[in-house]
Amino acid sequence: MRALYPEFVWKVSTDKKEIFLTFDDGPVPQITEFVLDELAKYRAKATFFCIGDNVEKHPDIFDEIKKQGHSVGNHTFNHLKGWNTPQEQYIENFKKCERSLNSSTLFRPPYGRIKRSQATEILKTHQVIMWDVLSGDYDNSISKQKVLDKTLQYTEQGSIVLFHDSVKASVNMMYALPKFLQHFSERGFSFVGL
């Protein structure tokens, strides 16, 4: 995918000990609030790629994300898979999410799947943010310890790390995230929003 879409952001070139944490699929009650509490313990900033429908259902949590100084990005209104969605429908869903967010210049395609025609349209106004470290927290066939170990193993300076603030990922994420934050904080890293 990186070779096909070099104009997408996969990692950040930085000379500082920085990690770019991202969370997809929220805001979700209790789960997103857990993430915010954990980030606050380390004065960490992150980027939340929000589903528009969840923003409209939970505007108070969305407002709290922004109030705490985190970045937000568009993740479509209904978590559409680009490869399976007609162009016009996908772009309208993207725009509907944008109206819910009320100003964002970041976009992440759900499942990391997007057609070239969809990307071309979205790149006119937004940066497309991908990742170089996928935690796998959403995969319930993977143990929470393996999620943590794998994420620690592959994260390095400038990494864009993907967790999910969703019900499906909650057990693995709630185990891995605090330990991930502690591990890299102890090694002098800071966590920065995009």
C-alpha cells in the first residue's frame, strides 16, 4: 500500500523522540474516556479519527477530546470500506462526517482501504494519515499481551501507532495502552498529535 500511495502519511520524519498515537472509531462512552484519562497521566497528545455518527451520538465526549488539546480527524460518517463503496456515496459520507467534526484537515480511511479516485478527491482538502504500527487491538484472536508486545516491538521514533477506542478493541486496548505509554515515557519519548 505504501508504494501505491506515497502521498499518504505513513510515518513522521522527526529528530525528536516523538510517537504519534492515533485512535480510530470513537467517540464511545467509557472507552474514549478511559483513553483520555490514560493520556492525561502522561501529558500525552493523540489524534482521534472519529466516526461522524458517533460524534453526533456523543458530542460531549467529542468536545472533551478537543478541550484536552487532542487532534481530530475524519473517519467517514458510517465507517465505510472504500473498496466496496461507490465513489459518490463514499465522498458524501466523508463530507457528512466533516460537517459533524466542524473543521478537520486529517482523514483516515476505515480499514485502510480506499480507491484511487476517492483518495484523489479527499487529498484536495485533507492529508490522508495511515500508520506504520498497527496494534491489532481489534483482533480478539490475539492475546492482549501479544498486542502489547507487538506494538512495543515495532514502534520507533516518528511512528504513527494505531489503537481503537471501540467496544470491539476495548479489552486489548485497555490492557496495552497504559503499559505502552509507561514504557515509552520511561525511555524519554513524548506523545504528539498530528
